[in-house]
Amino acid sequence: MGSAYCEFCGSDRLFLTKGTVQRRVNGSRLEISDVDFLKCEFCGEKVLLPYQEEAIRKRVDAEIRKNKGLLTPEEIRGIRNSLNLTQIQLAKVIGCGKASLSRWEKGGLQQSRLVDNFLRVLKTHPEIVVGAESLPRR
């Protein structure tokens, strides 16, 4: 399996499998099912490579957003695209920085409830963005 090895017993005898991974989030246990990970043939421990950890992080984030009732990154991007605005333009409308909006659209940061509600209003009432076409494009 290349340079991957079990951090618990040191064995390099790992095989790819699917299963459930548990994470603690804000004191609650969250189970993420149908996850790809490596398992040690010798001691049975799960071994997660960086890309597998990243996939789990995204699924945990998606579950948290779902539980909080927040828009997904794809929904945020979809709202911006439906308004025909650049990230810079929408950031100006919302009153945030382009970097924050970019992180919301990539799933690296969760938007506040206030921003989430405002985005939902923009989605159903795009006329609020009057004059957005005069905002500078970069």
C-alpha cells in the first residue's frame, strides 16, 4: 500500500474497506457511514489517509449544516450564480469579504444564521439586489 502503515502496531499490511467512522462534534457523537478507509490486517485498527480525513471532514460539515438547517456550499454558489453576480459583487451586497464568501462556497467555513437567512431572502426576492450590475467586476 505504498508508504502507509498502521500508527498503532507499525504494520504495513493494510487493506481498503468501507465502514462507519465516529467523530465527536461539540460534545455529540456523529456517525458517518459508508466511509472508505484502510484497515490493518494485524491489529484491526482503522488507518485514514489525508484525502480520506478530508472526505470525512466534508461529510461531518455537511451533516452539521443539515442539522442546523443551513444552506450547502452548492446552494450558496447556486444563489450567487442565479443572481448573475461575482463573488466580489455578492460579498458587497452581503457586507462581507470575498474570502469569507469563497470559503462558504467551498465548504471551508459555515455562514452565520443571519447570512444564511439573507441569502434565502435574496434567492426568493432577487430584486433586492438593485444596482448590483453597477458594482465593479474583478
